[in-house]
Amino acid sequence: MAVKKEKTVYFCQECGYESSKWMGQCPACHQWNCFVEEKVKKTSVSSSPLGSTGGKRGVDRVKPVAISEVGAQTEERVKIGISELDRVLGGGLVKGSMTLIGGDPGIGKSTLLLQVCRKLSDMGKKVLYISGEESVVQIKMRADRIGQFSSNMLLMCETDLDSIVDTIGHEKPEVVVIDSIQTMQSDEVQAAPGSVSQVREATAILMKVAKGMDISVFIVGHVTKEGTVAGPRVLEHMVDTVLYFEGDRHAAYRILRGVKNRFGSTDEIGVFEMREEGLVQVANPSEFMLSGRPENASGAIVTCCMEGTRPILLEMQALVCHTNFGFPKRQAIGTDFNRLNLLMAVLEKRLELQISDYDAYVNIAGGLKVTEPALDLAMVMAVVSSFKNRAVDSKLAAFGEVGLSGEVRAVSLPEQRIKEAAKLGFTTCVIPAASTKNLKKIDGIKIIGVSSVRDAIDLI
């Protein structure tokens, strides 16, 4: 007697595209070698026509409602007590929301969520922390480093989604943490934990629980070597908020960045410092980023970038030296590599600087990654400073966008950037001339407007 083979399909690990056969390139997201084979379980479907039953048997139909009849109300937010996280979330945690936190291993995802659980439990909120990777004793060992927890904090080590849903329905917590979504599994899906089908099914089940019971859910997602959340891309589309932890795990600081937020802006960032007692908020990121800055060093200048409504001062460093090879090397760390090539071409064409046979290395000290065009002017001045071996005044800051004609263009929010520089003791600020219009006078700092790259280079 022949044995009937189980049906298998192929899923794209990037976008969740489904195919009956393996393909080298996904036709939806055009990624290569991303299809994985998974078994699927057939489900019985009623043969009765949809029109005769109105949908599934025994299930009440959901009637559409006119938008004019829906009462408008603002979402209810809960202040966690960690101001950096509250800022990224848009002002606090929304009830019934689902938040995905991703980041490299050891970056501090679980540590941050334990601190969130401690803050919320101290406020009287019932919190359920579910881990599929650690035992209760191991979680307690990490929690002891952070501090004392109240009895409102509940721990559970489980990977079966049916048991988790039953526990949530019985305990009725206000906040649930899932660490991590890749370890969860459902018996309805015949696939290994962490596969595309399991991750998608687990997220869908937890989403129904969050919306149906008005519970705020945090889920931790593993990341791939490219830095994106592992699993199908549809995972990020299903949740309400997606947060990424950035920064080198061997460094002290961490950047929490929102890449999706249905209840707030995605331009805000939170800055933390990893210490023995956990993640500590950095109230003044500009001072933190400029710590240890050298004095009277060529190729170094301070600039200002905007992360949402927050101005952050950074040190732009450049090193220009004669190449030993036939093809000069260009390298940019923390900023756009193509932007460096473009600006060096502008310097050679507009200022007639012979730098085509020189190596150029640009770095943003502190490890922060910024691609804002407002860094152009500082990058140009740092490159010329290193090329001519002339130091820029340590109390000078510069920002502005540079065009291909060598003009310096205006940038957004110049007043906030200047105030941040003045607050940290800078006495001179070089900005685009167009940004000086309608600019209020700021005490303690001299403002110099430049209209071209040549005007800015003359200040060195």
C-alpha cells in the first residue's frame, strides 16, 4: 500500500511569499536563496456556499459601521517611567498594542524589558513575563542585578501557545512580554519553532489576544546577520510598533530607534548606557558623544544632527593621506560612503584641490550612524582640515547641506541646533546663509552664515 506524502510548500524568509516549488529568487521581494521548505496541515473547509450561510457556521457576522457614527477618542497611554523609552513609543505605552523589539544578541533587549516590567509592576500593573529561552531561576538571576521586583511580576517558562493563551486568559495581566517569538510554537502548524509558518501563526494569535483582551504585548525578535528581524517581513507589518536596538554590544551606549509606530513618530531615538545594574538613560546625548574629544587636532569638527525633535552634537573626524596605490581608498564609518565620494568630487572641482590621489577616511566618533544631509558642511571642513593639516577651532560647530555646485543649502530646525551648541559651550556656529533669515538672536554664540563651500573653507 502506497504511503501518502505530506504536502509541503516553500516560504520566503524575507517577505513570507508562498510557492509550491523552490525558487532561487523570490518574485515578491527579489531576494536570493531565501526559500525554505515547510510542511502544511490541511484544514477542512465547509462545502456550503458563502451566500447561504453568510460566512462560518456558528459565528455571528460583523456588521460594518459608518465612520461618522464611531466615537472619536484618544488612545489611552501608560507612562512606563523610562523617559527615553516613552519618547520613542510616542508618549507612553498604548493599551492593547503590540510592540516588537529587535537587536543583536547581547545588546540588551531582555534587560530593557525586565526594567520595563519592574517599573510597571511597581505602579500596580500586573505583568506576565514569558520566556522560551531561559528558566525561571535564570531570569531571577538577571533580575537581581536590576533591583527588587514586586509580587505583581509573574514569570512563566513555556513555548506552547495554547498553554500561554490559557494562562493569559486565567491571570488577566495588563502587560505580557514574550521572549522570544522565534521559540513559540503552535500545534496547528506542522513546522519547527522559528520557521516562517510558526512565527507568523504565533504573532497572529498573540495579536488577537492583545486586541481582544486589551493587553499590551512586547515580543522580542531575533535578527539576521543583516540586522533585520528574522522571519517573514509580514511580522513587522502585523505589529503596531517596531523598535530596534543599535550599537556595538562591546561599547557602553545603546540607541533605541523606532522604525514603525502606529501611535507616534518614528523619528525619535532613545539613548541608553549599559552598566552593571542594567540600562541607564543618557539625559544629555550630546555631552556623552563629545566626551574625550581631542583639542587642536586637524580633521575634527563638531556638527549637529536632528533625531526627531532632539538635536545631538557629534564629532566628525576625517583623515586624508597620500595613497600608496594606484587607486585611492575611500571609507566612511557612521555616514554614507557615496556622500563622501560626492563631496570630495565637489572639493576637487569647485575649490581645485588636488585630492584625487589621496586616501580619505571619515568617521563619526561614538559609533552613531547618521545619513542626514546636514552633515555635509562639517564633512567638507573636516576633510580640508586634515588635507591642509590645520586644526579647526574647538569651540566651533558647523552644519549645512552641500550641493554639487558647491553651494551650502538650508537645513531644517537651525535654531534648535544652535541652542544645543550654545548649551554645551560652543562660541561659534557656521550655518547656511539661507538659514540665518528670520533667525532669532541667541546669546553666547556667534553665528556665521556661508553661502558656498569656499566661504566655509576660508574660516579654517
